[in-house]
Amino acid sequence: YLERAHINSISTSMKALTVSIFLILFLGAALSGEAQKIGLPQPDFKKDMLTAFDPGADLGLNDDQRMELMERNNTFLDKVIDIAGGPGTDTSKMIKINDMVSDRGEVMESLLGKDAMKKYKKKVKKSIKPYKSKYKLAKLVI
């Protein structure tokens, strides 16, 4: 009788373990698939990001620098939107966007200078915060 009770106890434990593993795998797959899905952003994405990328008056940029920055931001966001809506896996899209962000940092620093670039990047990070929950791509373009 004790041996049978022990076998039933092991069987029940195995079933509970199997169900737990299945739930963990299912939830993990569901969450990871949702978190990394990159597609064509909502129509207001570019307008909102351009607003967040606006340097404002406190950086001390001259008119030429300001116009150059705005043009570069516009081109950068067009490319991000093309990548997001284009073919490829989410991983390949994230890699392309991350590469663009890295290249952009170097170019922007040469345009603005090191000190102004630090201030600008800090301002953009603060300005983008409200959009991170609205647009998944907002997290990638900083």
C-alpha cells in the first residue's frame, strides 16, 4: 500500500511539473513574440518623433546647424520607417536600425560638437519617453 501511494505521489508531481513547464514555455513564447514585433509604425510616428527630435533654442545652434539637423532627422526617420515596414526578420530589422543609430551618433557629433551633442541626446531621451509606450520603434531610435 505504501509503495502504491509513493507511486501516485510521484505521478502527481510529474503531472504538475509538466503543466508548469508547459505554462512557462507558452507564456515566454507569447511575451517574446509580442515584445519584438517590428512592423510599419502608426501614421503619426514620424511627426511625433520629429517633435521629440526638435533641438529647441537652448542648444545654441545657428540656423544652418538647425536646418541640417532637421533634415538629417527627417531622412533618418524615413529610413527607420522603410526598414520597419520592409522585408526581413525582426532581428535583422533591429540590427539595421541599431547600426543606423550608431552611425547617426557619430555624424550628429561632428555636426553639433561634443557638448551640444550630449545636451541634445539628453533632451531627445526625455522628449521620447512619452512615446515609448505608444510606439515600439521609439525605443530603438534613441
